[in-house]
Amino acid sequence: MRIVVLGFDGASPRLIDEWIDQLPVFKAFREKGILGRTIPPLPAQTPVAWTTFMTGKNPGKHGIFSYATREKGSYERKIIGPEMMKSQTLWHILSEAGKGVAIINVPMSDVDEEMKGLVVPGFLSQSEGIPYPKRIREEIKNRFGIDRIKGDLDIETLDKAQDDPDRFFERTNEITDEMAEVSLYLLREGKWDFFMPVFMGLDRIQHFFWKYIDKDHPNYEESKFSGLIKGFYVKVDEIIGDFIKSAGKDTIVMVASDHGFCPVHTEVIVNNYLEEGGFLTSRSGRIAVEESKVISYGYGDIWLNVKGREPRGTITPGEEYEMVRGQVIENLKEIVIDGKKPIKDVKRREEVWWGTHLNEAPDLTVIFNIGYQAARWPEITVKNELKRYVNENPRWSGGHDGTHDPEDVKGVIGMIGPGINAGKDINVKLWDVTPTILKLMDVKIPADMDGKPFL
């Protein structure tokens, strides 16, 4: 069995449902195959979610918990990358089973010299966009005149998205078109058992412009951007149709996203509330990390300053550690801003993850109600009598990773092709996708996977 998986980072099942009559290919998935939803891991961040997808495991087993992690024995943070992943990927397993694989622009993917096939490393790889092996790189250069496949927007374009939105949309469409053209060429020219490109455009667009298509957003505004976003979903639908035609009748085509989106209108400066609770110390407007008991690094992850783990730990493991965690949970869950509670829950790490890498996880994770997210950086602002510590009208009006309940930001999953029965409505965990693919391709599913086949 051949399988083509088309990844669309951030594709929203909610919008697909709303516009299904203008999306004929998605409609065909619903009528002739499967069109359902996936529940991402916590947190529903791009590197965490795609790693969960590609390993079939929860973060406690694959070791990726956020965009950044604390360096062991230090208060410093470092951006994560594919080299930090501690588990086999789907394509590695398929390659070991003798299958030919092609992986293009999948976030957290990287060159694997032992793998049989093609890799174009994706988001967060140091080799992002550079095709491997060399013969494929030369073939792409000769055919398309490019040294690397540009799978994502550059930082400058992202930074100017609101100042120069026309250029933002223009560049997003250019990158998407090139990705589709090169990927379709590689699909047609190669003999692959498993083929998977990921398109990043929807995620980038929705972060900045979600308020223009979500009527539940308090700052909803219909504008030309509303039409541009809908038009991009139409483009995605057409791309999927092109891949179905090129893949052939003997191939299962799957569509998947790592998460969906929800509105964001307020960022909560968590560290200010930790300071109000007596857990954090600041001096001259700056966080005194080594003196604080607890600190949030953004995105909702919270770390305690533990003796024997941090360089100048203040909290004794065991009874005191548990006591402080309980106090922080109680403190944060009681926060009220403008008469509303921004925080849905605060979870201990062992309540959401399990596995040999659990000790590398944040001690606590804050889960925000729809509309709110954590301030992106470990910041603090001037104390005030109202105890109102927020960033209003943040840079992004749409979110999924700040940290939100996975149930509030579900992704999409679709399947069509031989053996796929029509009309089945599914709601599955994201880690269930890889074992399902392995089963369909008649490859043994590793016993340590958390996911289970849903077909």
C-alpha cells in the first residue's frame, strides 16, 4: 500500500466545515472517505505536535515539550531542534522495513543518513530546506534553479506582516506554489511507498489574521483579509486535488494538520501573578531568576527552582516541592481579569505526560481559556493595585500554543483511497496517526507507541 500524507500546519477543521461547499476536494473526503478531527498533545505547539505525529508517542517519551527547554544544570534556555528528539520516527521505521520514503519540509525532520529515501529538513532543523541526498539536490537545482526549497516565510516578512500585509500574503502564496510544484514533481518522478510534504502557510496566516474570519473574536472585522484567507483554503483544496490525481488510484491520500486555532485577544503576564503570590522575586523591573522559587518562561510552562536540579535551588524535593506546586496551582486558578478567569486549569507534569523523559518536562503547565494566552517571553511589568497584568491586542489574534486545551484547537484528518470506507466520522488523538499508517502499510507497530490504529 502506498500512502501520501499532505500536512497543512494549523489547518482548521472549523473553517473547513464552514466553507465545505467551496472546497470540493475536502467535500469528496467527507462523502467518499474520512474527514474528521485530531486532538493534538499538550502543548499544541508545532514542534511538539509534529513530533507526536511522527513518533506516535506523547512528549514524555519523545522528549519535546516546547519550543525551548532549560539546559540541564542551568537557568539558560535553548531552542529545541530535531537532534533533541529521543524516539524513532515513522519514516525511519518504514525505511527499516524496506519502504521508500520522501519527507519534505516536515517540522522537526532532519537528515537521516540511514534512511532509504529523500529528506528535505523542515522548520527548526539547521539544514532546513536543503534536499538530501546530493543527487536529489542536484536534480531539483537543474529542474527548478533553486539550491533549497523555501518551506516557510523568512523572519523579516513575518515581522512586517501587519505593516505590509500585501507582501506577507504574496510571499506566502509564492512559497506555497513552489512547494506544491517541487513536491508534485518529486512524487511523479520517484518510486515512493510513503510521501509527505508539509505546507506552513495556513499557520502563519491565521496567527496574524484570525480575527478577520472568526466571528467569535471580540475584535472581529470583515475585510479583504477575510477573502484572502478563504481564498488560501481554496488554494489548499486545489493542491490536494492535484496530489490525488498524481498519486494514482492505488494510493491512499491523507490530509493532516498538527493543530487548529482559536481566538486570542489578551496575553497574561504570568510572572507578575507569581510575584503577587510570593513565588517570584524581581529587582528594578527584572526577574531575579536565581532568587525566585517559581518562574514562567512563556507559553504557559512553569519551572520550580529545585535544590539539586537548578544551580541555586531553593525548594527541597519531596514534600516542599509538592506543597509549592499545589500553592501555585491554587494561586493561578484564582486569577480574575475584568471579571473573567483566563486560566482553565494548571496541570502537574505527571498528570499529562508519561515516559522516560518526564523529568525533562516543566513542573507545571498553565492551560488558558479561549481568548487568552501566556505572554510570549519571561517578562514582568510594574505592580499595580488592580493586579491587572496583561498585554492587550497582542501581535497575534489567533493561537493554539499559549498554552490551550487541545480540545479547543483540534486539527483536521482526512483519508481517501482504496479500502477507506466512506462516511466514517473520526475524532482521534494525533499520536494515533502513525500506528494507523504502519498498519495500512503492513509494518509492525513498535510496542512502546502510545497511539493505536483507528482503522
